[in-house]
Amino acid sequence: MSSVLAGLNEQQIAAVTSPDGPLLVLAGPGSGKTRVLTQRIAFLVQERRVAPWRIMAVTFTNKAAREMRSRTETLLGGELRGLTIGTFHSISAQMLRREHAAAGLPSNFVIFDSDDQQRVVKAVIKELNLNDKLYRPAAIHNHISRCKNELVTPDVYESHTYWEEVAGRIYARYQVLLRENNALDFDDLLMETALLLGKNAEVRNRYQERYLHLLVDEFQDTNIAQYDLVKLLVGPQRNLFCVADEDQCLPGETVVSTADGPRAIADLPAGAELRVAAGRGATLDTTAWEQRQRIYDGEMVRITTGRGNSLDATPNHMLFARMSDRTDLHYVYLMYKRGVGYRIGLVQSARYDGIYGIPASGLSIRGNQEKADKVWILKVCDAKPEATFWEQHFAFKYGIPTTVFHTAGRKMALDQSYVDRLFAGIDTAERAGRLMADLLISPDHPHHRPKGIAGDREFDRIAVQVRMFGDNRRTSTSPWHAHRVYLNTSDPELEEHMKRRGYNPRPGRRGTWKLGWSNLDYGAALRLAEEVSRAGDDLDVALSAFITDTQSPGGVTRKFDLHPASHLHPGMIVPVEAEGQIVDDEVTAVQWLRHSGPVYDLNVDKVHTYIANGIVVHNSIYGWRGADPRNITRLRDDFPEMRQILLERNYRSTQIILDAANEVIKHNWARTPKKLFTEHEGGPLVTVYQAYDEIEEANFVVEEIVRLRLEGRATPGECVILYRTNAQSRALEDSFVRRNLPYRLVGATRFYQRMEIKDAIAYLRVVHNPDDSLSLSRIINVPPRRIGKASEAALAQWAQQLGLSQTEALRVMAGERGELALKAGGSP
């Protein structure tokens, strides 16, 4: 066996030694996919005698590129001259430097970082006299970035709303200013390279002839521009080696609604007019859809409704559902309250409130009584004795209390101190996690959550709401209802935090404040919600939809929540198609069965719904962050001869770690099922500690380090703490200081993001590229030269009138008016 194959398992060897032609390697976490890619390079060089300069390997981070090169050189015992390994951006930058004339770029172009880009956007907004509260620089910049990732240049840009029309004008002017400064932004690197290779056959052929083999890591993270680059770089040899983790699903015989009648999803012809839900009871026909297919071997959920509709779906397929107003059912539920834990209970499905005769949800009533944050249904029963049995069954099987969270107003043998002591002494989170895993319950999709506008901050109650078809207006130009994104709470701390992030909260009702937007594109609405969530330090995102026009007794349109199919129970309401309208229907039965074979999904543009076996279903949204996992489907379409290998064995982790990871990963409802296993059995147990708040959490972590230190098992330098957001470091740092323990904070302000470093780089940029007016404006008063804002603005305006860069304008002024020139050059 070749030395480059040593230590590989059968699946990995098959991938590394695969014959020429396109290959897709689907890999699970820790299954050695990076190792496969590096050893594929080594195999090509050592065994296939491919010259290193004829190989290109592309990844997403500079660190990964360095590690890939280092590993490959270690395998082959020496430096690999000419081997191209880098990120999409770095390789594109190199190509544009080399081909600048063909791309119509100056040879000394500079690359603006995110801070530079934001400054240009702000300058354009100011120049166009626009309200920066309505057209926030961050939102505009994200919009421009998405356009470039989708290869949408200003000359082909299309708008659907007035905001998008204005954003298009900003985009066009933004590009002009970049060119005037001989600059590109990071997204330009990809877009300009893709456009160059697409239009210039001579350049394209030259690179295709040079690179016989193209290898791409993390292919599922590619966006449209990156996918086009891959396609354009692969030559007629079609030697493409991609490593990816595939996302998400209905059997092929599922019937979908079209303008021409029902069609099997597997046989749906390209260009067919698909009938989809347009919101609030309406439908529309659209050809803007794509089909996805994969092989699935696992459990299916069969949903049957009162109108006779029946649908089989993978447990993770997202559906629209809500609780019914029936009062004759009993729910066994799992309830969660932050800082306390989980409990199991039962409740009547609904009851009339006795005042207005309006049914009130039992989950809502019980959740309010308990001040709960989230509630999931475990079982729906026709009779209370059956519900009592299942309540006890789940409680004893998983060791989760049935004790209420609060004793106030209740006659109980336990007072509140004992209740608190009970929940503090039991790790209910670990037990609830096992229960959720066994029942395929998604923690992210509770059957009930409160609105979350209480005055006291209840973090789990505050959520960014995304309401599909939430806008009740509809026009001939947009025959579906727009989607709403909003945040409504009374939390003053969060309000100030969002203001500092550039948002403009407006007064709401009953002492609250709110943020809100509408968007016709549901994918764009989700991206906006994620942006708001990040700005609020990872707020929850709650998804709902107005699919039917059913009114509550109070005259309010009833909304549906989004749930995986595994969450549906008899008695729940789902939307179905009936005589051209979308109406309510009740689930009468839920069954589980086995499926082995192909499954399908349709990605419907903008509305992301379709009708399957008469039931309205949701399709997953891809590309929240610019990445487009549909590229895997495109890859299979563009390379029909592509072979596929699945890596399932895990090498990095012990079995204990792997089992824990699987329990987390299985809740990612859009993943290809993978049976992961490892070479390392056993291992230390994973410990989960649920703290009351961030201070208790930090104290626990620091005390654990102190304990390990006293026992001689570790030094502080051998301990690592990982946290999700920078805001979480404060409590940890305070605890370290109190315990007088040394610590080092990694990755706070990056070196190149420090003000003095950016100033120094700006000086170098002006020396390298005197036309870089943005860098000049940064350093024209650094160190202070008594040049005021008015003088800077006058210089910029005068330079624009003359059609000169600001540096050239300064040179002119040196001959006409010496004062400002002396100020600019007179500082030591």
C-alpha cells in the first residue's frame, strides 16, 4: 500500500484513489474529510505523477489553507513548489492582479476591508441626502454583498420595493466610488473574477489548461459566485473533487399541486407551474422553483387529516400547524423555565374563559401560571386517565419532576424553598435532552411560547418574530403577501443596546418599543431576522405564518407555527388546499413507518411553500449567510457523471464525545442521516451544568479550574473556555479576577482591526495608490493637523467637481492655495 494511504479506512481510500472525473465526498463531523482532501493531493502527486503546479485546492479560511499545505508537504516530505492552495478570495485576488488588464482594473488596486466599505456606504448615503435611519449602512452593505455573491451587478439590478430601488442607487454609486479609489471590496474579488472568466475565453482556457485537478473543501458553504468560479475553472477533463456535508423530503410518489393538476413530485417537469400558498387563504402559480433529491433510509411520519389528505414526510420536514380549539383532549407536556429547568405535566387542551366564551389554550394558561418560557407537547390523549398514565410514564422513565415551578396561589405541601431546592438538585436539562431526542422533538420549535414583552428581562421570552405572509396587503405586482420581521418588547436595556447597534426603535403599545420590516422574499426576511438576532446578542428567532384566512372569535387572523413533522399530533390544525383556497383541516392520525429510497424537496423562490398531497408544506431556506446549499444539486445537474462517497467513521473523538455530539446534531432537521462511529471507545464523560445565571455559570467554570489545579491535574494554561459571543466574557473575567487566576483573552480586537494599525495601513495605501481618497481621508488629520470637517468636505466636493482624486486636488491646491497644502504636509 502507498505511504499516502497509510491509516485510511476503506471509504477514505476509495475517495483518495478515485479515478479521474468528478467526485462528491459527503462527510460527517470528525470523519477525516480534510485528511481525505490533503491525501488526495499527495496521491495525485506521488502516484499519478501530476505536477503540483497543475493542482488547485480551495478552502474557506487562510488557516485551513495553511494547514492543508503543511499536511501535504509533510506527507510528501518536502515543499511543493507551484501548488495552488488558498481561499476563494485569495486565489481570486491573485488572478485579478495577474489579469488586471483583461479585467479592466488598475494594477495597483487596493482591497477595502469591512470598515472601509461601511465608510463608503455612509458617504454615499450622505451624498444622496438619504435618511440613514431608513437606509441603515449595515443593512445596505449586507444588501450589496448579497447582490455581488449572486453576481448581480448594478446594470442588471432589479428592485421590487422602493427600499430596494433606493438601495440599488446606493449600490451603483458605491461601485463608482470604489473605482475612483482604485479599490475593490472582498465581494468584488469573487464577482470580478467570475465575470472575467465567464466573458474572456482566452483567460478561461489558460487557467483550465494549467489546472488539471480542482479540489474544493466545505463545498456546501459556497455561494453562487463561488460555484460559478468552480465551474469556470474546471476544464474539459472535469477533474473536480468536492468535500461537503449535505443538507435535507418527501417520497417520490407524493403528489404536488400544479396549474395543470396534480403531478408526482419525482416526475415534475421543468418549467411546470407550481401551485403554492400565497398567504391568508390565497394561492398563486409560479415557475420559480427548483427540485432537490437525495437517498433516505429511515423513519417517516404519516399525517392524516379529516378531509382525507395523507402525507408521508421525513421527521425533519417543516410543516405549518397550530393547536385546535377542541376542549375534549388532554396534553402531556414538557415545560421549560430559564434558571429553573424542565418539568412534565398535563393539561386540558382548551377551555372557555367564562367571560367572552372564547376558547383559551390550555398550554397558554398553564404556561402563564408557571411563567414558563417554552412548552412542548409529548402526547395527546382522548381521556384524562390515559394522559395521567403517560405523564407518569415520561416522568419516571426520564426522571423529570412533575412538580410545578411556583407555589404562589396554590395549596401545596411543599413551599417555594423546597421546590427551588428540588429543581436545583436535579439535572433536568440532561434528562429533558434524552426525552427530546427519543421523541424527535426540536428544542427550537416549542408548541407554545409566550409573547415576551414583560418589563423584567426574560431573555428566552424575547424573540425576533418572522411572520410569513404577515403583511395583510397584496398587489398585482406582488400577488403574495409580504413577510414581516419584527421585535416588540419593553426591555429598556435591549432598547439601548439596539440603538447603539444603529437601529431606531419606535414606541409600541403599553410601554413597549418595536422594530419592524416587510420583505417579499422570505429568505431575505430570514437573513434580516438573523442580523437583528445577532445585534441583540443571539435572540431567539420565532417563525410563524398566516397561511389561511381563518379568524378568531375576536376577529384576528389565526397564525400557524412552523414545526417539523415529528411535532404533529392528532387534534392539531394544518392548512390544506380545497377548491382553490387554503383552509384549515384537523390532523386525525399520526403514524410512523420506514422508508428506503429517494426523497424530494422543492425550493420555491420568495414564498417557500408548496402543496403536497393537498397539505401546504414549507421548504427549507438556504443561503441565510450567502452560502447556497442548492449548489450541491446544481453540481449533480452540471456533472451528471459525478460519483459519490459517504464518510461515516469519526476519528477525532472518543465514543462518549461522539454520542453527545450526535444528540445535538440530530436536532439539525435538515441533515443527511449519518451513522457515525469512532476508533476510540470510552473516554471521560461529558458534564453539563445548568446555572441560574451567567454569574453562577462563570463561578462554576472558574472553581472547576481551581479544583483541577489543586489536584495537580491541570494548570491554567492547559484549560480553555469557549463562549458564543463576546458579551459572555465579562462574567468569566470578573470571576478570574476575584479568584486571582491568570487568564488570557484570545481574539478580542484583531491586530489588523486596531485603530493605529489601520492608520498605518492607510498611509501605506496612499503611498501605493495615491488615488485612494478613502485612505487619505482617514489619515489626513492623523496626527492632528488642524484640518476640520468642513475643510475635508470642501476638498472632497472640489475634487469631485474637477473629476480628480483628492490627492491630485491637493497637488493642484499646492500651486493655487498653499495654506491647506502646507497643513497637509507640514506636520512631522
